[in-house]
Amino acid sequence: MDDAPLILIVEDEKEIAKFIDLELRAEGYATEVAYDGVTGLSAFREKAPDLIVLDLMLPVLDGIEVAHRIRKTSNVPIVILTAKDRVDEKVEGLDAGADDYLVKPFSIEELLARIRAHLRRVTPSVTGEVRVADLVMNLDGREAFRDGRRIELSAKEFELLETFARSPGKVFSRFDIEEKVWPEYTGGSNVVDVYVGYLRRKLEAEGERRLIHTVRGVGYVLRDE
């Protein structure tokens, strides 16, 4: 969990804050929760979060002012949550420095998707080498090897394998994979299953043990069993 992105939740409705907190932790994020604007600003300065989920209607100091103050010193992504849905109010929030805007009641799946999208934009790409069991990926050279055997991969196959290899042991849903590797798809296709099949055939071409496993009803995971 030490390397997990830290998300600061600034929300005065405690049930909503708790719900978001539990969902984010279940997704593997680290979290910090504040229930008013002043405490939220203090947490921002002390914790240096990777992303902020910010309500607008906050006690002590409202979300617009919190966003203004944060933007004076940081470009951290800010996703606003609010019951306000008028266009001018949305514009005010975005002009204050927010990167995104969700109106309550919101879908937690949509919030999670937007958080992932914003974190991808600010996370520097990792270069070098990734190793899982006898799989080695040279990210600079876009090469993959299994126990020294070179594996010829297409661009999408490499991207999919890299997604798994960067987070060994993490179960990815098909939706998560499509969003990351095939953002042009809107769901409902079998592209993930097809490409996992391609990867398995190439990774196991000489009888090697399976690394990409199916988690029934959920998706796929790369792990050495």
C-alpha cells in the first residue's frame, strides 16, 4: 500500500465520505478524509495527495475557496462533487481550478473511472525493466522474454501484458482493461478475452506454466502459481 496513490476526500456528509473512502480503499488506493474546508486544506499541505475529491458545499471554508487556494501552489487533480447542477455553478467550480465535476447523486463506477483517468495523466511513465517470475519486460526497448526466450508481441499485446506486469497479483476487470488499453471501446466487446488468449499462447508456446489467470466473474490477474 506504500506505493498506492493517496486520495484526499473533502466531504462534510459523513455517510458519503465513508462510502467513497471504503470504495477507494477497496480499489487499492490510500485515503485521507476531511469534513470541512479548513481541515481539507491542512490535510492537503501535510499529506501531499495525488488527487482530491472535493465537495463544494463545505462548512468553515467552501469548496470553491479551497480549490482556489490549492491552485496557488499545486496542479494536483481536483474532482468536484456537488448537488449543484446549474451550468454557471459548474463553470465557477472549473474556473476555480477543478479538473472534473460530478453532480450528486453520482455513480461510484463513474467516479472511479474519472479518478483513474486523471491519475494516468499525472503519473510519469515508468521505464526500465519489469520482472514477474521468469517473465522479463524491457519497457524501453518494448521487448518481452520468458525464461530468456524472446516473445514477439504486437503493440496492443505488449501494452496489455505491461498492464498486468506492473501490478502482479492485482485482479483487473474487463472494464478496467478496456479503459486502459482500448479507451476507444465503450464496452460490450470481447477484445480483452481475445487478446488474453493471444498472450497466453505466446507466453506458453514452449510449455511454460500459466501466468495470466482467469478470476471467474471478475476478470484476469497475472501471478506465478
